[in-house]
Amino acid sequence: MALLPILNYPDPRLRTIAKPVKEVTAEIKTLIADMIETMYDAQGIGLAASQVDRHIQLIVMDLSENSPRVFINPKVTPLVEEKQPYEEGCLSVPEVYDSVERPKKVRIEALDEHGKKIDEEVEGLLAVCIQHEMDHLNGVIFVDYLSRLKQSRARDKVRKVIKIREKQGEQTADKQPQ
């Protein structure tokens, strides 16, 4: 397994529309394992393939129910008009959190990592998370729902966070024995 680099907002590759997965191959299964490892390492609860520069319809998620979940070629249909605000964050927009309103209850149709069909009606955190990750597959980032001012602040904050992480990485590298 390998850790994959996560694209950061406003990287234009995050705007790429994901293509359907034709077949669940060994290569796809390896990508799933790498994405789950990457998500855990980054302390996230969901990760779309688009965020790791693989533009296929693949999402991994772990809401600490039982084990990680995989959604291949997901389709999400809102089941109610009622929307619910939820404080969202994103591994591609580090350390930025804001409230986004999304449909409260949705149907998820997808394939799991074995190619078996998933058809569930969900609400709560799973409904929010699947819609957030689906947005990534469609080239949408949660900050797109925010005002232009908040988008600008998010961009600035991400730049600062990346600089700090790079500096910490350099310091860690400097301390490594040669």
C-alpha cells in the first residue's frame, strides 16, 4: 500500500469530472487500499479518487460504523426537499470548515469493492459525506457553496497551511540521519 498525494484547493485538477469505472480490477482494488490508507493518514472520513488525481468514480469512506466503505460509480438521489446545515471540512481544503446545506435524506446506488450493488436510503453524516464526496467526482468543492469572500479566505488559509507543512517537512528532513 502507498500514501497518495492529496490535491489542494484551488488546484484546477480538482475540477475534472470523473469517469465511470468500467470494471473492478486488481488495479482498482490497489487504488482503493491506497486511498483508504491515505484517508486514515490524513485523518479524514472520506476521500474521492479525484482528490488523489485519479479521475474515476470512486469514493472511500469510514464513519467508524464497522469498517471502511467503498462506493464505485455512485449515484445519489435526494429523497426529501428539506435541507440540513452541516459543518464540513475537506482534505483538499485543509483546516477550513464551514456550514453547507444539503438534502437531509438521499438514496445511494453504487457498487462496492467486490462489484456488488449497493442501494441504500441514508441520512445524517453518511448522507452529508456521500454528497460531499460526490461533488468531488463532479468537479465541485465544498467551498463553492460559500460566498466569494469565504472562498478567497479559504484559498489564503490553504496556502498558509501548505507553507507551514512544507517547512515542517524540511525541518524533519534536516533532522534525519545521513
